[in-house]
Amino acid sequence: MSTTLSIIILCEVLFTLFIVWGFMHEELFVSFEDKIIFAVLKKIRKRKAHNEMLRREKLNAKVIYTPVRPAAKKTTSNDSAA
């Protein structure tokens, strides 16, 4: 028997035992699933927030131009034709 085949058989047996345990202890299994789902969702949200922060920092680093309002023209009394 090869090593690969024995590992596959072991995984199948463990998977079957896990399913049987899940049927016997359904409440624990559901709470375990919920913990995993919430941990994954928390990780996804955290990664999205981190990526958004990096994107904003990159955009802020690119911005070097700040517009300046042009000064208003001053008219003097000498310029007017009378």
C-alpha cells in the first residue's frame, strides 16, 4: 500500500467520523461553524479596511498640487478714462 493511498484513506475515515460526530452533537457543530464563519468575515473586513487605508495613503502621496485662488485685479483711478 502506498503512502498516498493510506493518507487518502485516513482522511476519508476522519471525514466520516466528523460527519457522524456532527449528527450526534448538532448544537456544538453549529456553534463551531458560526465561530468559523464570524472569524473569516472579521478577517475579510479587516483586510478590506487595510487595503482601503493603503489605497488612500497612496492617493494622498500622489497629490502634490494644491490650487491657489488667483488674486483679484486691482483697479486704480488712473486707469479709468474720463
